[in-house]
Amino acid sequence: MKRGQFRLPIIISRPSNQLFFASKINPHYLVKFGLQKYIANESVNSLFYNKSEGRIWRRVREAIGKQNAKRIKNAIALLRPSFASHWHKASKHLLSWKRYFQLHRALFQQIISDIKKLSGIKHFALSKIPVYLISDPRSNDKEINAWFSWMPEESFIVVEIPLGLKTSTSLSPLGILAHEFFHLILRRKTGFMLQINKVAEKNAKLFAELSAGRVPNRIFLEELLISSFIPEGYLSEKHLGIKFAPYTSKPKNLLTWRKLLASQLHKITRRYINGTRQIDREYLKHALRAIKQNVK
């Protein structure tokens, strides 16, 4: 790789993986030591994503106090022998996935370029958003899972990778990662985010019913809007060679609603992307109309 060439800010952090391992390997163990409430707390859990173990524990102590931080640290320490065995294999596996994402970084930049145009955001530095790769020892999924943390002082993305999942021969993982970056980019379009909030509040009963109360209304709507472009929508077709597949089944959960909306808005999203048009109130109206038509 030439000097100065762009690299995705991908991080393989042992302490971050160690906490995730502790949370997955034995749930009863966490309950026994009273750790479940901290692991389930998003604001506390997010503190464990960092390269430096020292900084992680400083932030945790500041957030929940010295005694609680010590309790978590001691409980995790008891799992070190089993984690060491897991990490011997997992670290190599994550490294292969890091190479996969770096190999396709130029294509990924093209996707992000389209997302920035859609969002009307000119300045967004990929290099400033850490992407943490986490090995999942218990998942049997055939695809990666990703989520984002958006905070004023530090935003990041976490990619959870089943230990048995080999690096993909397809480009679909790029779409999943781009989806999370879309969230972070779109949140800089404050005016549009306010419109999403208003629509979610005005149709609170509808979205609460669709999500069965599992996802906040605003987040549910935001998920559908972004998924209508990627990974279920036209951006995946344009950049990743994933053919458009119409979805006509009755949606039952967030995933199937994502597929349905991407299918029904396919022609519209194509016009927005190829016409370099920004996602706007009109697009939001198209999405809401499609959702309501499929509730009946």
C-alpha cells in the first residue's frame, strides 16, 4: 500500500472483544455477578469500545463509580483463560475481515460519496469514525451484524462477526457497513432529522404497532428510510451488483418492513440517486404513504 493512501479506520481491540465475549459466553455468569444491568445499559456498554484498556476503565469508573467498575473488571478477569483460547482463533479471523474491508475501501468510498450527496453533507471524514470488529462466539448467523453509537464527543461503529463466518465472496457486507455510516451522516442533516421526529410523533400509534414497542418510533422510521437505499435498496444494486428483488409478502418485523419499503420505493430511490437529489420531505411522504398502504 502506497504511503498516504486512504485506509478505513478499522480497529481490532482485545479489551472490547473481551467484554463482548463475557456478555455472550455465559449470561448466567453475568447475572450471578450483577453485571447484566451494566452490559444492557447502552451508555455504559459503549464505553468499552476503545483501543486502550486503561482509557476504557477510566471512563467506566467515571460513569458508574470505582466499586462497580472493580466488580465488572474482576468478573471479566475470571474469564481470561477461556477468552485467551477464544482470542487465539478470533484475532486471526478478525484480521482476515479487516483485510476484506480494506481491499474494497475504494468501492466503499464511492458508496459514501453517494450517501453524502443524498444527505447534502459535503464534509464527512470516514477516517474520524472508528470501526470496531468484534468476534461473536455464539452466533450462527450467515451475515455480519452492525450498529452505530452517535455521541457528540465520539461516534463509532461496531461490526459483530460470527466466529464461523468466512470472509465473504460477495460485497453485501459493504452494504451493511455503509448503512451504519448513513445513519451518522444523515444525523448531520438536522432539519431533515427534525422532520423524521415530527412524522414519528404524529404517527406514534402506527410505528409503535409496527415495531411491537421494541424500537423507538423515530429509530424505526429512520431505519426504514436508510434501508430503502442500502443495504436493501438501489445503492446496493448500483455499487455492489446486488440485483433488485421485489418483496411482496406481508411484513412482520423491522427486517421485512425494510425489504418491503426498499422494494416499493425502488424507482423513486433510483431517481434520487441518479439525479443527485437530496433526501427531503417529499421522499419522507413517499415512504409514509407506502407504509400506511401496507398496514391495511
